[in-house]
Amino acid sequence: MSEQELKALRVRIDALDAKVLELISERARCAQEVARVKMASLAEGEVPVFYRPEREAQVLKRVMERNQGPLGNEEMARLFREIMSSCLALEQPLKVAYLGPEGTFTQAAAMKHFGHAVISKPMAAIDEVFREVAAGAVNFGVVPVENSTEGAVNHTLDSFLEHDMVICGEVELRIHHHLLVGENTKTDSISRIYSHAQSLAQCRKWLDAHYPNVERVAVSSNAEAAKRVKGEWNSAAIAGDMAASLYGLTRLAEKIEDRPDNSTRFLMIGSQEVPPTGDDKTSIIVSMSNKPGALHELLVPFHDNGIDLTRIETRPSRSGKWTYVFFIDFVGHHRDPLIKGVLEKISQEAVALKVLGSYPKAVL
Ligand SMILES: C=C(O[C@@H]1C=C(C(=O)O)C=C[C@H]1O)C(=O)O
């Protein structure tokens, strides 16, 4: 019986694949038409905008709402993410710079957000990602901004003070770290463990318990740590799946992060303002005068209007000793009338207020 059944099922799958193929091609032709219409309606000297993050967020959301299984919502959205990425590449392949080298979590975040049909460019430091975007060499940049275990990524926050950037999206990634070794590593003689400082911090308790006397060496990225281990017999690296497979390392211990829900949030930076989708977040930088009650004054308009603050971070302003700026994220779009009112109220009290951007809440 089963041979016959299998055969029939495979015939059905082949027929379905032919339909899926035709539908994807039809969709891609539609995207090409979109490009044609956009080009035809350009004003003199106007640059076409092909990538629409707000539209993509809506497409993915609808896919998740309509999905009836058996594939899970996230899985289905991931497939559509890639289809859209390929369709957009027909209109215009996006250029995306990220905190490299290849194999970093930031690269994984970039692929999760934009899909794989982009031209990606690894940069050696967060600041270089900002500069690459500012110079117009790429359309977007991807940088880590906060980790659920270790808190803010200060380099990123400080870079916002130095560059005029628009935040156009966010993505969250579960971060799993492994202890990795190379072919030549003598696993009972490990005397050094390489990783990025953030990752060493995210695995501090595990390291204290398992390798209390081994030197922890902070390097520029997890991928760099994996690369170093390849040529050494007495060292190990802490890094994720991408770096492990890129450098052919094996896992001596898996998922060694101290908190099982360890996640990092990444931001997409560029120069494109994103219109509202109805489910957005806004990031601002505010500096207040150094007087009693300043922080209270800043927060009152949010409270009075029932606006959900998702994050508040303080950093030195870099323009005077013991003066600070606040990075605030909240739910809503800066074009919503309610949010507009709140921002006006704050700017009356603030020394400076800058809207870094409004963008769709992470869908995936
Ligand atoms: C097709 C368009 O362009 C791009 C491709 C999209 C898609 O494949 O669904 C969606 C938004 C844009 O990034 C569009 O503007 O609708």
C-alpha cells in the first residue's frame, strides 16, 4: 500500500510545486510592474523609493494572521520574507552594511530583517556602519542596540549623537552561545577563551562554574574569536551557530548563555522616513537642563497620554561634564496626533529633542 500512496502524494506535491512556482513568478512580475509605475510617476530629479518597510511589515503581519497551519506563523512569515526580498531585488537590490565580520549575530539579524537577496557589507566597527550609511555607500545599516541580559550597546547609542540617522526598523534575535573548539584544540588544556565582551558577560556565570581559572580575552567580535581559535591548540571561543559553521568549529558545550531568554535587539538605520503602519515604535533623544525634577517633567506627558514607554537609557551628553541625554523608545508614530502633542510638550521643556525615527514594531 505505502509505495502506491507515496507515489500519489509525490505526484500531488509536484503539481502543487508547479502552481507555487507559477504564483511566485506572477508575484515577481507584479513587483517589476510596481517598479515600472514608480519610475513612470517620478518628478524631475526625484529618486525612486523601492523599499517600503511599512508595506513589508503589513504583508508579513497579514500572512501571520491568515495562516491556518500546519506551518507555524513565524515559519510562514520567514518564507514570505525571502519571497519579498527576492521580489524587491528585481526592483532594486538593497545594499546593507552590518557590524561584521561575516558570521556575527548582526549579520543574522540583517538577514532576518531584509531576507537574503541583499548585497551585504561587513564593517569592522559600529561607528563604521554609521559612516557607511551617512556616506550613501549603502541603503541601510544594521547595528545591535540592546541585550536582554547585558543592557545597552553604548557604542551604538553614542554613534546616534554623532550622526544624523533615521531608524527605519528593528529586529529581535534569540542569542545562543556555544563553547567552540577547533580540530587541533587539546580540550583538557584550554587556557584562553575568546569572545566579544558582551558575550563573555552573557555567559559569566557559566564560565565561573566551568572555567573559573581560564583567561577570558575580549576581541572585536564573536566571529573574530572563532577565527583565532582555528589556529591555536589551547584556546576556545564563545560564539553562535553562524560563526561555528563559518570557521568549521565544533561545540564543546551548547547554549551556555546564563539566561535562556537571552535576546538582542538590532536597529536598521538609513535616511528614509517610514510612514505609519498602525503598530509602530518611535525612538527619540532628549537633553534636559540640569535642574531638579527634569526627568519627571520629561516623563509626565507620556504618562498623561497613556503612552507606553518601552525603554529609557541615559548617556553622557559629550558636550559638558555631568550632563546627560536620554534615549527613549515608546509605542506610536511621531505623525500620530497624540504623539505629536506629547513631543511638542516635551520640546517646550527640553534643551534639545531629536526624533531618531518611527518604524514598524518587529514582526518576526
Ligand atoms: C512591491 C513593492 O516594493 C517592494 C516589494 C514588496 C513585496 O515584494 O511585497 C513590498 C514592499 C517593497 O519593499 C511595493 O512597493 O509594493
